[in-house]
Amino acid sequence: MILKIITHISRILVGFLFIYSGFVKLVDPIGSQYKFEEYFSEDVLNLEFLIPFALPFSILLIVIELILGVMLLVGYKPKLTVWSLFGINLVFLFLTWYSYTYNKVTDCGCFGDALKLTPKETFYKNIVFMVFIGILILGLRYIKPLFSNKIGLMTTYTALLLSFGIVYQVLEHLPIIDFRAYAVGTDIAQGMKYQKDGDNIPPIHDFMIETDEGDLLETMLSKEKAMLIIMSNFDKSEKEGIVAVSEIASTAKAKGYEIYVLTASYIEDLALTQKEFNMPYIFGFCDETALKTVIRANPGIVTVEKGIIVGKWNWTDAEDVTLK
């Protein structure tokens, strides 16, 4: 009787936690891609040959995580579900153990950017998860379908289709929920200040507009209207995208916007590049990780008014940019 009760409790907890964990990463799979690229890097697991597959691997893992949570709650194929949960949590347990033991990846991204945990907290979180999953394995006979197998199958496929629909929307545009420090409405200057809770790292750091004349960030923050063209890696920026953002930048310039092009790439002949892409604007250097955090697009567009972020767009939505 006791096993039956704690099995039901574990089923609810594990099911909802896996759905939550999967969803907050599903709305920003590129964030998980960056995290796996970090894990696959030479300094961590030394699996660099897997880096090109980081995005599809991330999407697959995220979707599986969410779908297993749904299947557990509705009781569809409980044996397959529970043992799959055990397997996927074993992977997470290894990665978080590695991060905690060797201090290689300081944030595993288990809950995306929605909830930050230290490697130690994440490792012990996964140990607790494993205990609950162990209870589910022991109490498998008590996990019964809430509905018929047909409805369970339909629910699973519906969740699967919705998941891939969200992924497509996010990759074509931007995350549907922005948990990062550069969300629309953010006061950049305030975000760069140390918090009262004693955190040594402010939410916004390593953000700059470094030019031959120095860092122009303060100047940009004082502008009535500014547009940031973000190209985290110029060499990997889609040429079609550069043309699109160049056109909207030209329109913005005519409306009184100050235009800044931010990249982490070294551009050998800047004048020639500016002429080639019709972008006679201020080019500034910024840390690549910071730029990837600002916007999940390469190139992307950010509008700022008196230091406050008022709009963000992927280059695919350049025609929809709102200008004052």
C-alpha cells in the first residue's frame, strides 16, 4: 500500500518536472545547442566531432524528455516510459557529475535559462530524480493508464507534433519565451549593476561596443533611438540575412536611429565589408557568448531606446521590425 502511494506521488512529480524541464528548453533549443557544444569541446569531453550535431541532438533530447513526462502522466506504455526515463536521467547524471567533479561546465542548462543551478545543486537534483525513478521501477505494476491506449497514443503524438511545431517556430524566429538577461523591456544599465543579494556577477556582463575610439556602450545607452545589428560570428552569418538587416538598418537610419553592428569576428578589411553590404555604420567588437545571449539569431536585430531594449527580431522577420 505504501509503495503504491509513493509510486503515484513519484509519477506526478517526475512527470511534471520532466515536462517543465523539457518545455523551458524547448522554447529555446539553441541555448541547449550551445551547452552541448561546450560539453563536446576539447576542454570538456573532447568529442569535437559531435559539435556539428549539437542542435539536432539537443532537439531530440529535449523532445524525448518532454514526451516521456507526458507518457508517464497519462500512463501510456509505462514500462517503456519508466526505463527510458531511467536511461535519460542516467545521461544527465553523468554530465552533471562530470561538471560538478571537474568544474568544466558551470551551468548544465538542465532548466534552460529559466532556472539557474550550480553544478553541485544540479548533480544532487539528478540523484533525487533517480531515487524517484527507482520508486517508479519498483512500483511499475501500479502505473495504470488514465485513459485507453488509443487516447494515450493520441495524447503522445499530439504532444510530439506540438513540440516540433514549437521548435520550428523558434528556429525560424526567436524563442517564444525569453528567460535571458536581455529580454524585451530590460534596462541594460540596470542589468549591469551588482545585485543586492551578493551575487558577484551581474545579469548583464561582458557586453560592450569596442571600437578604435574605445567602448561606445555608454554612448549607445544614452541615445534616444538605437538599433543593434548582432552578428555573433560574421563568417557564419547568412548572407541573405545580412542583406535583410542592411535594408531595415537603412530605413531605421532615415528615421533617426543610431546604428551599431556588433560582432565577435575580426574583419580584416572593415571598409570593404561595409561597402559590400551597404552598412556604413559603427562596427564594434563584443564577446561572442554575450552576443549569442543577447539574441538567438545570426544576424539579429535589437532596438534600444534610452538604454531599454524595446524590440528583438530574427533577420527572417526584418520586414516586421517596428520603428518609431
